[in-house]
Amino acid sequence: MRFLRLAKKNRDVSPTSLDTLYSNRVTILIRKKYSVSDELAILRQRDVKAEEFDAYNAYVEDCKAKAKEEMELD
């Protein structure tokens, strides 16, 4: 996040860098609750355990919204 603050201050952030920073931030937020193995298991069983998948998906969408808010995107 320090890089983002410095880059935004200097207006030196390329769209590719912002995309990468956003993607990395979303991943960090998701990892606070789900490991990669957890995610794969949920995705494999999404048709069998629809409620669990829905909860996971809602969490991911919240993480994406939080990352955009933190980065002042949109």
C-alpha cells in the first residue's frame, strides 16, 4: 500500500501496475479467510454445496469492493 500512496501522489502509476496492485490486494484479503486449497475445494463442490459456494462468492465480492475502496478506484 505504501507504493500505491507514493505512486498516486506522483501520478506515476500505469494501468497495468494498478491492476496488479488491485489483484494482489484482493488475494491478500481472500487469504485472510480462505487458503488456496479451501478455494479449490469450494469451487469443485459448488454444485453440491451451493450455500458454502454462495458464502465464499459473497466474501470474494466484498474483498474486491474493499480493495477498490482502499485504492480509491471507481
